[in-house]
Amino acid sequence: MRRYSSDGRALATYQEISAFLAEVERRAFKQAMFAVRDEHSAVDIVQDAMLKLTEKYSDKPAAELPMLFQRIVQNTIHDHF
């Protein structure tokens, strides 16, 4: 069942969030790996970013997920240092 925001925008479904995360996982890992140069830390960063997206932003439209996730990954990398 599709959920809608108060302004009528369709919110992301569980399936859309899962598909999005599966699609961007490798790219996010490469970005984190480039920044921290440590495989274990890069995996932790990507997992933390994915968790933050699903916990805090699952009530957003699917179209907003790429922008939000990119910012979360960047901030999580920054927090690593």
C-alpha cells in the first residue's frame, strides 16, 4: 500500500528503499574506500549510512533518496576522521 505525505507526494516503499540501497551500495563503498583507504572502515561507513537513511528518512519520497544518501555518506565519511 502506497503512503503519501501531507502535501500529497508518494513516499518511498520498503521495496523502493531496498532496491535503491542495492543499486548504490557498490558506488558508496568505492567512495568511502577512496576517502578512508581501509576496507573495514569503508564497509562500516556504508552500513552506517544505509542505516541512517532507513531510520531517519524512510518517510521521504523515493526521488529524494539519492540526494539524501549522498549527503549521509559524505557526512559519515567526515565523521570518521
